[in-house]
Amino acid sequence: MMTPAAPQLPLEAYRRLLDIARDLAATLDLESLLQRIVTAAAELSDAEAASILLYDPQQKVLHFRTATNLPGALQHAMQVPLEGSLAGLALRRRRPVRRQHAHADPEHYGHLDKLTHIATESLIAVPLIANGEPIGVLEAVNKRRGAFSDVDEEILTVLGAQAAVAIQNARLFLQADLIAELVHEVRTPLGAILAATQLLRFPQISEAQRRQAIDAIEREARYLNELTTTFLDLAALESGRARFHRERFAVVPLVDEVLQLFAAEIQAAGLTVETAIPADLPPLEADRGKIKQVLINLVSNAIKYNRPGGKIRVAAYQENSHLAITVSDTGMGIASEHLKHLFEKFYRVPGSAERATGSGLGLYICKRIVEAHRGHIRVHSKPGEGTTFIVHLPLRP
């Protein structure tokens, strides 16, 4: 049996695909790349919306990553099963799936229609495969005029092939970039550990010097452990493979847990802690572990950059449908010219390295986690008076 020939694409479509291919090849930032892909898919297929779902090989599910019709944070919270979805069907079969009346198909994942408030009528789902590895699925939904055609399917198939390679390249570039940064960051603590071990080899060193060397090894090893964990978190967030597990939980026990983790450090620094959280504060619906990670980072910074005998204040309150959590310190504060850079990757306030070690990634990761919950984080600070971080989160996504 002869295989049907691929439909002839219009000349304008070929030109547009070539332009897009050049654009994708030159884009190594994953977020920008995914947005360009879905924008091109919606334009080329004349669809109401387009989206990319990335495949998670550990959980064996698809994660909504980017869409033309959804805010970025909502996409990260949405999972689509391989079984029981047209996107999953396309990835399992490794060939496009096209439906004129998708809502009537038993494989249609109707839960998405409720979340997006868009009734899916017509749909094309194209698997993204690069070097035999499943990357995800590119979808176009609701043809604006008429029905999706063979030409539309062929255009999205070509675009999908380009997109899969571009996504894989962006991920590899990200990994290489992170590895280079990690190697740069670990050289200093490794050097300190090597120097301390060399010192311990001399039998004539005093007991005080021996204790200092052991303390240095322990301190730098703890920092290395923290650093590698931070880089793993960053890699998961940047690649779209971070998993969010939503649950309802009270804020007071979470804050108590975080403060208890730092009880010894707070006591050693002579700091006092004050909390102000109403007893009737409604529960939060979010990923508890991720929100705990944010609070750990903020409280850790409040300890590191506080003055001796200073104060830390953690408060929470409701603002309409949102919950605000604040972490304040009475430390040295941050000059206004540095505030706008605080949440940038690898940024450290000049002079802060003299007070505490750090990778410059903590606040960036906090921002990514909060935004993935459709929230936002901001900072107020005055030199000499202290700093306050405010996290705003929707009570229910």
C-alpha cells in the first residue's frame, strides 16, 4: 500500500516556516522559545489558541508549559495524563491527532476546558520528538474559519519538528550554563576544604588550629550541600520539570516549622523573633513544600543580614482573595539602586559576600516559585533600617 503524499504547502507558509526556523535556532532562553513556538503555531494554523505541553518522564504525565491564552503561572499548575487525553494519544502514537469535534472524543481531557474557560471544538495535537526522545506535544485549538486541514497538520508537523530540536538545544544550553556556574561557585569552598585538610596533615599544629580546620571543613561542606541543592532546584524550575503538588494547609504551623529550623542560629545571633498571624486566617491552597522553601530562604536571609541583637518579624494577613506573608529584619538594609536587581539570577548586593556566603540564586528561585502560584513577591528596604519581603499568594488558584 502506498503512503499518501504529504500535502503541498503554500509558498508563503514555506517562507514563514523558514523564518521561524531561523528564529528558533537563535533562541536559547527556554521561556522565550516556548512563547515564540505557540505564537507561531496559532498564527500559521489560524487557531484561536495554541499551547505546548512538556513531557515529564519521571511522572509520565504532560505539564502545560506555555499557551497563548493562559497566564504563565496557571500553566505550571496543570497536568495532563498520557491516558485519557488527545495530547497523550498523539505522544503515545508518535503521530499527529486531529479532531473536528474534540469534545465528543472519549480521549478528550475535558478538565482543561473548565480551567481555561474555552470550549475545545477542533484540535490538532502534534508530538514533539527530538533524536527519538519524547519532548512534549504542540496543540492548536479551534480553527477560526472552517476546519483544520491536511495543510494545517503538515505545517504544525514541520513546526513541531523544528520546535522539538530547539527545545532540546535550549535545555542542553541551560544545563551547560548551570554546570559552568556551579563549577565557578564550588571552587572557593573546595579551595577552603583543601587548605584545611592540608593543615590537618601537620602533626605540630595546636588543638585550637585543629578545631578551626575541622570547623572550616564542616562549614564549607554544608555550603556545598546547600549550593548543589539550590542548583538542582533551579534546573528543575528552568527546564519546566519542577513538580507542584497542591494542598490546603494552615500558615501558622508552616511558619512555626520554618522558625524552629533556625532556632539555634537565631539564638546564637542574639536575635528576637516576633510573629503576627491572625488565628482566623484562612488556609492556603498551594504546594506546601515549595512555599516552605520560599520562607526558609527569606528567614535565612533575615538572619544572615541582620544586626547583632536585632529582630525578625514574620506576619501574615488576608487581602481580598490573596494572602500576604511578610518577613522583616532590622539589618543593614539595601540601597535603592540594588533593589531592582535583587530577584535576578546570580545577583548579589555588592559587599554582601563579606557578611554571608550565597550563590545569588535564592531570591530568584523564590520569585519563580511564587509566580508559578500566580502570586508575586516584592521588597521594601532602607539602608540602616532593615528590609521587608512581601509574598502575595492567591488563597485558591
